[in-house]
Amino acid sequence: MHSVEAEALIKARDSTVWDIITDAGNYTVWDSGITHVTGELRNGGTIKIRTRTCGSRIFRLRVQQRPGEVMTWTGGLPLGLITGVCTFTLEPHDDGKTHLRVKEEITGPLRGLVGKAMPDARQPLIDYVNAVRKRSEILGRHAQ
């Protein structure tokens, strides 16, 4: 298994952060690293995304959620040859802040082979979390 993660303490309510990470229509508006997204980020939904780091490659992902708490995007090759899971976890704090953690895990027998051809995901994940933090804090100020 290969995994990378990034996290941030965000000065905004968890509902604000949740609204941002589940609003597929606006992912390309803020600097999320996602250049194209279709579908709905809802429990049981399917989305198709294209990222800045993977060029024209389109990823088809299944979405699972516990609204306001956890969301996963899962995709991969048939027969479990490679499976990627991106988990978004929100933890609210009493002071109105939210801890966001995003973890990407790649498993399966072809992980090593495919992993060498894929760009390093750590920096894009850090950039994503920082972009969510920035957008949440801006929108959170306007909601008060």
C-alpha cells in the first residue's frame, strides 16, 4: 500500500468546509488542482475528474459520504488490480475551527508498476488542502 496525506486546521465551521468540498460545480473556480469535474458529490454518486498533474487522463470515481464528517472517492482497475481511495475527514472544534485531513491510498498488485508512472501526489494534496483552507476562511468570514 502507498499512501500520502495532508491536513490543515481551518478557521471556519465544518459546514462551510463541507459545502466547499462537496460542491462539484465550483471545484474549477478555486485552485483545487482539479481542472474538470462532472457528476455530483453525493453519497452513492459517481464523478469524473481530470487533474492538473495527470493532464488529459479522466478518473471515474465512486463517492461515499457520512455527510458533514467523511467522504471517500474510490476508483481503479477491474479485479482490484489497482484501487485508489481518497478520504476526506472533517473534525469540528469547539472554537469554530475545523480540522481537515485528506488521505490518498493506492493498493493492488499493480500498484508498484502504476505508481512509477504516476506523478507524486503529496504536493498536489497539500495544495488542495491549502486551497480548501483559503476558500473556507474567506467564505466563512462572509457567513458571520
